[in-house]
Amino acid sequence: MLITTLVLFFSNQLTTYTLSMCNIPSTIMVNLGLILTFVLFLVQTCTIYLGIKSVINYVKQTKTKNNKQDEQSN
């Protein structure tokens, strides 16, 4: 999951913009760029984690429903 997040993070155009803010010779823009980059990374990581978790829950629920239907048909 971390590798996927890093690939998406560095290929994202918004990340490129926030990291380019760090090259501006202003302390406020450097700090803002770092903070926005970190926030963007956290949002992407949480989104991928929740997506994987919801897929796992969906597969478990459908497997449970199929098992109950098989038991009732017998």
C-alpha cells in the first residue's frame, strides 16, 4: 500500500505543484509547500487504506451471503 501511495503521490500534478512551492525563496511558501505536500500524502494514504478495507469487507459479505444461501438450499 505504501508503494502504491508513493507512486500516486509523485505522479500527481498537485504534488508537483506543492513541491514546486518549496523552491520559491520565501519562508512562508516553503513551509506552506511542505505542509500541503504532507497533507496530500496523508489524504492519499487514508483513501487507499479505506478503499482496500471496503473491498475486503464487500468480499467477506458476499462470501457470507453465498454460504448462507447454499446452506438454505440444502
